[in-house]
Amino acid sequence: MAQATIRDVAREADVSVASVSRALNGHSNVRPELRLHIETVAAALGYVPHAGARNLSMARANAIGVVLPDLHGEFFSETLRGMDRAASERGLQLLLSNLHDGDRAVRMLHTMRGRVDGLIIMAPHIDPDLLLAGLPPSIPAVLVNCDAPGKDRPTLRVDNVAGARTMTEHLIATGRREIVHLSGPDSNAEARERIAGYRAAMEAAGLAPHVVAGDFMQETGVALTPQILRDYPTADAIFAANDMMALGVLIALRAAGIDVPGRIALAGFDDVPLSRLISPALTTMHVDIAGIGARAIARLTEAIAGSTDHALEVSLPELMIRETTK
């Protein structure tokens, strides 16, 4: 007969895994009658706590591992701002790292064992099978905008398809017909979703989609704008897959003496703080970047406490109409 697990005890006692853990680890915030009930059920099932797991549960690192594709740029600084605020409120520290491609990603995830109480992973550029295989099963983790299915992990995602479709429909509604989408890299799940939303809106309006591959970097927006103007001389709008590329496009259009939005309308995605401060201000899809970061911390602390809530939370971006499309 297989040895009883803590989940067996929780199911038989009709309580949460977190309640079983607290009761059997001697926490003071458990009612005496509930502790006795749980201990009785555990004894009846022959449950023996795993010594290593027990030691880990009693000796918290009070640190959260945060794994991002990059630590540079306004998007990631906003994400970390939200995470840091929520972590500080809970007395937690953040341990930051970049998640590189391939086997290095798996090795890096495993180095987090014993150093953090849980992981927040934002990795839309990592193959989902590789990512899930690299996640140490003993460490609670929250997935943010990953290509991997959540399964037994809490997951937060942005509805990139709906957001890109909304932005493209807005450009069409302003009378634009030759709309070029400057995309993120095809290896990135969010980039692919934004392409899908753009294509869906263009095809629904009977318009031909035009996609130029970018990489989410401002410098790429600057560099690819001359190509867009050359390949699509009648283009009347450019929809960049993120704000940083859109800002690069704006720099290049200004240098070329092209009026925005008179000659070409311009739109981005994410609503980083800089998009509101430039002139003309950038039309974009607002993503609650800091809020998602804070929510990831909240979901992770619940998972560390033993929560089995692995629900998928989806955020819908909001259209912010500013000067570059008016």
C-alpha cells in the first residue's frame, strides 16, 4: 500500500493542506480541537511527515525568486515595482535573475532550490515542455505570461489576442487601411498572440495584414522604420507590439520628417510610463504591469502557505487613445 501523503490527510480530515501543515508543525494559530482532529486522522492513515519537507517548512528563507526574460527596460522595472511593494508588505525579499534559453534555463531554476521559498516565472520565450520539466516540483511557483499550460501551478496571463485586436480595430476606425504590425520575435508566446489579434482584426475588415518581425527593443523600432517605409510606401499606420519599439519608430519618423499622426498613425502595447510623457503621447494598450507583479506575489504567498488554488487569471488590456492616433 502506498504511504499516505499530506493531501490524503487533508482530504480525509476535510481541511486544506495548509491547515494540516500548520497543525502537524505545531503552529499556534490552530484551534486545539482542529489540531486533535488532524492528528487523529494522520495517525489513522499512518501518515509520516517527510523530514526534509518538514525542515524546509519550518525554516523559511523569506525570499522569493523572480525570474524574468530581462531586467532592462520600463516594462520589467514596472513589474518589479509591483512585486517589490507587495513583497515588502509581507516581509519578503526578492532574488532576481534572467531566464536564458535552453538547458541554461533548467540549470538556473534548479539553483534556486534551498535559497527561496517560491518562484515567480515570466518566460514567454521558453519552450513550455522545457520550462515545466525544469521547475523543481518541491518549490511553489507562479507562472506569469508563460507559454506553458498552468496545470498544477497558479498562472497569470494578459489577453494579448484581444488587446491586439482592439488596437487594430481602433486604427481601422480612425480610417487607416494600410496598417503594418511591427511584431516581437516569433519565439515569444506574447508576440505570437499579438500577431494573431492583429491578423484577426485585419482579416475581419477585409484588409491585408503586413507583419514585420522585430524583437521588442527600442533600437529595433528605429532600425526597421526605414524598411517599413520602403516596403510599404502607402502605410498609414504602424502598430508596434510593445511601447519601446513604438518609441523607436517615433524617433525614426521624426528624423524622416514624417508627421505623426497626420501621415502615419502610431500605436504600441503595454502602456509603460514613458508612453504618457513623450510628445506626441503614445496610443497604446494599457496593461496593469505593476498590479500583475503584485498579484503574482500574493498568489505565490498563498501557494507557499499550502493553497491548492491553481486558477488561471487573465487580464484584459485597456485601450488608451492618445495623440499618436488622433
